[in-house]
Amino acid sequence: MTDPLIQSYDRWSSELEQAHVMASAAELHGLIAGMLSAGVKADARSLLPVLYDFLNDGQALPVALEKQVQLLVDATAASLNQGDFSFSVLLPSDDDALFERLEALVEWSQAFLVGFAVQQTDLSLVSEDVREALDQLTEVTRVDIHTVTDGSKDENEEAYYLVLEHVRIMALCCFNEVGLKYSPQPPHGKTLH
């Protein structure tokens, strides 16, 4: 991530682990991006209660981590709002094993879909393009991360980057067609079961 407000995946992972948060850095960022893409206002007071429910069993985060999450919300909203398609997904670095990066990408996609569903519970109200983007993100969540060994390392790396770019574009599609249209809205509810 090039944005100084969005720290490295390893740093986020460490901070979440130290705070005993039950979610990964990818899940945190995916949930935030999904909620913003569904039209939830980029306001920590609106987002934090939902984040607490999904990421930390309803428990508040330590104050220092909460401030970092607020910065992540602001940075994610700013990144989504830029018209240059520079939005990036918070995932392990390219130096990490492909298995770890793919696992985090699946987690990010799952959390994005959950975040989107917090606000947009009736998909008949969104465009066909958004429904297709959500279907494609759902397909990413079905990737069997244990079968990545088929093919050469270069082929697997190339496939990963193609899927990553596709996920990024699908998230931007949702934000541009729904998030911008319905912003700013508070989340509908704290939990979705």
C-alpha cells in the first residue's frame, strides 16, 4: 500500500493480534471497503459499531487501534473516491508466499461481500453490473487455496495478479455505482445473520 495511512499488512496483522481481534487485516479492510461501496458514510462513529460486531464479537477495540482503524476508514474512502482507479486492497506483500496472499484475497472478498450486505440487503435495487460484480466476488471466495500448486510458479503468480486486479475493479464498480449514489448513509443494522 502506498498510502501512509494504510500501514503494511504485517503491521496491521500484528496490531490486530496484539489486541486479540478475531479478524485478519484483509477482513478488516474488506469489510470497510464493502460498507463504503454499499453507501455507508465514511464516518468512524457509524462504522465502528458494525466493525466491533463482525471483527471483535461486539467488543470495542483498544483506543490506539481504534484511532488507526479510523485512519484506515478515511484512507480507504479517499482511495475509493479517487477517479484514477488507484484503490488497492490490503493484502500481504508480494514477498509472502502465494498461498498466504491467495488466502488473504479470499478473506478480503468474503469480508467485502459481508460489508456490502450490511447496507444493501435488496440486490434488486442495484444495477445488473453490480450484481454481476458481486457474483464474481462470490466466485473468488470459492477458490480452493489448496490447489494452487497446479502449473508453474510463474503461471500461478500471473493468475493471482489477474484475480487480484479483477477483485479491485469489481470493488470499484460497486463503489462507483452504489457507494457514490447512496452515500452518505449510516449502516442499517449492527449485525447480519
